Amino acid sequence: MRKLKFMAMLAIAAALVMGCAAPAKGGTVNATLTEMKIALDKTSLPAGPITFVVKNSGTMEHELVVIQTDLAENKLAPDVEEPGKVDETGNVGETGEVKVGESKTFTITIPAGHYVIMCNEVGHYAAGMHLTFTVN
Ligand SMILES: [Cu+2]
């Protein structure tokens, strides 16, 4: 009897722990792309599902790429196969091309760390479309 009560309590405790085991956190980042700038409404968020809402308010096609890297935002290596672009090693998510006036949204669950957010249309990274983003 005593053992049964213990088992019941154990089951309740396990249920409580499992219910709390997956803290969502994360959040939403609103990004606006123009020539030649990326504007973010926040540059850090807690780890968890992060939704990027990306609007192209410029006059040409842009994109938004999230790179996990220890490199500084302006130190990504050139892409040897595509001149004018940078190497996307560490790419954890991106919009693909966003046409003028369009918005695209994507959600990624990324661990704490240092990220670079950039546009990899030819020449845009070099022209200044890059920022540091931190996940805590
Ligand atoms: Cu661009």
C-alpha cells in the first residue's frame, strides 16, 4: 500500500516535470530590407523557436540569411564559386529571394550563440547588408 502511494506520487511528479520540460521562449523578429541595409526590431532573443518576419521595403530583390558563426558580421569569407557573394557555411535558415514589397516569414529553433544576419544577393553583403544577432 505504501509502495503504491509512492508510485502514484512519482507518476504525478513525472507528469509535472514533463509538462514544464519544453519552455518555448524564442520570439519574433521583424526585419526590414532596403538598399543596402537590414533593420531589425531586436538583435537578441532567448533560445527557442524564433520567427523572422521579413519585409522588403526596398526597390530591388533582397533576402535574409541567418548564419551561425563565430566570425564577426563583416568577416564572412567570400564564396569562391559565386563572386560577389559570401560563403553560407552555418546557414540555419533563410527567406530565399524576397521581391519588392513582399514579406516572407520563417521560424527556426536555434541554440544560444552568435549569429550573422545578412543578405547574399550579389554585392549586397559587401555593401553593408549584415548584422550581428545573439541568442541567449
Ligand atoms: Cu540585399
